[in-house]
Amino acid sequence: MTRELARCHLLAEVLAADGFMTDAERSLLEQKLARSQLTEEERDQVRHFEGAGDAASALRGLSAQERQQVVDELVEAALADGKLTTQETAAVKRIAEALDLDG
């Protein structure tokens, strides 16, 4: 899995952590996908949460600063609809731990 695909998978995971995506969250995901170099098949995988299980491990090779940047982006994304749910917070913490960060 490429790093770009992994980042998109993690973004989708956080945005849907509370069981649904608001229009603002869906728009944010679609903007990220449109700017990506992913194939349409890969974009569909992200949209349908297919193959996302290895996303965090694909990013473990990044520097600590880059991994923190990923987590910071996920926090910003979780706030896209103006509220941070406990499920979104838990998802970000779980990802931070998977990336060997304190969160």
C-alpha cells in the first residue's frame, strides 16, 4: 500500500468513526481524493473502506515528525463538521498509537 493510499484510508476511518459522514466530512474526503494520485479503483477502495487494515503500518516508516503531521491532519479532519465526537477522538488515538506516537 502506498503512503498516499494509507493516508486516505486513515482519513476516511476518522471521518466515519462516529458511524456516518456529514456532508462537510464527505466533501473533505472527496477533495483529498481528487488531489491524490490514486487510481479510481483505489479511490473506490477508500470510499468503501476496503483494504484499510494495513494503513497505519504502511506509514510506520515515516519520521516521527511526519507521523505526527498525519495525526495532526486527522484531528483537523475530525473537526471538519465543527464537532469532535468521542468516537473520532478514539479513532485518532488508536491511529496515533499504531503510528508509535503518544497522540
